[in-house]
Amino acid sequence: MIKPLILRLYWKNRLTKLTLENHLERDRRLDCWSVNGIGPYSHSTDDWVRMILDVSLEIDLPPFLAEIFDRAQASMVYGCYHYPLFTLGMEELFRFGESAFREAIKEAEPPSGLTKKRYVDLQKWAFNEGLIDIAAASRWESSRQLRNSVSHKEGALLLGPNDALNQLDITKELVEALFISCRERTRNKCHVQSGE
């Protein structure tokens, strides 16, 4: 296992300042990453871009949510050229997750005023209403905690392409499952009210 001090020294020596001359070149910090972690082999820039863009939304979401997702994804793509954009993309992805959670809950027709509550309260309500199971609730809670840690960080945080790609997959999966569950609940409610 690589010791944190050695890793910090390694990154310090590889920092790339963005300039007019290098802004379209692959960031050297990407050179030791593969989907298997840090090592001597890295994927090509095209491969990283393809892996990131292959994660796409498969259900219809409100346009403003699709735009937030696209911004997060685009930031991750350009992380290949300026490594800190992987972290920025993840931060945007956490905003997407919370916004999508709130929007999905609205579609489930919650009690009046619930959507104005704190994110954690919405998560508890969704779990109590059976919109998310215990495993999804745990993943949503982890996502909320990660969002809080990057929003209220005390120092520099630099996350890698694997972190970004994994979080992109996880968030997409969670959001789509929640919207499907909320929409199903609304359909069932309509069927019950219409007497079908």
C-alpha cells in the first residue's frame, strides 16, 4: 500500500499548471490511473472520455436535471486535460443528486411542505414510504455525506478519475431508480382513486 506522504509528494511533483500552451494536452496526473486503480498502465484519453460518456441517463428527467448531469459529466471529461475537474464534476454530481431527489419526491405527491425540508428529512420520508429500500437509503445517505464533505471542505481535495466514474454510475443508478419508484407510486395512486 502506498503511504499517504509518499503519494502527496508524488502528486506535488506532478502538478500541472494550466497554461495557454498546455490547455489541450492530457494532464500528466492521469498517466498512472486505470479503472483498476493506480499503476503503470493508464487508459488513453479517448478511452477515459468514452467511459465517462457511456454513462447516460436512460429515463426522462426534467430538462434542468439533465443539464446538471451534463455539466457534471462534461467536467469529468475535461478532467483528462485538467485533473481537478474530476473533483469539480463530482461536486456538480452531488448537486444533481440532491436536486433530482427533491424533484423525484415532488412526483410522488408528498405531504404539503415536505419538499422544503432538509435533504436528510426527505431521505427519511422516502425510506419510510417505501420509495427506497434499506440498501438505497444507505447509498443516498453516503452520497449526502460526501456532498457535505466536498461542500464544507477545510483543505484542498483532489479526487481521481476512478472516483468520478464510480460516482457517476452510482448517482445515475440511484436517481433513475428513485424516479421510477416515485412515478410508479403516483400511477398506483391514480389507479386506486379512479377505482381501477
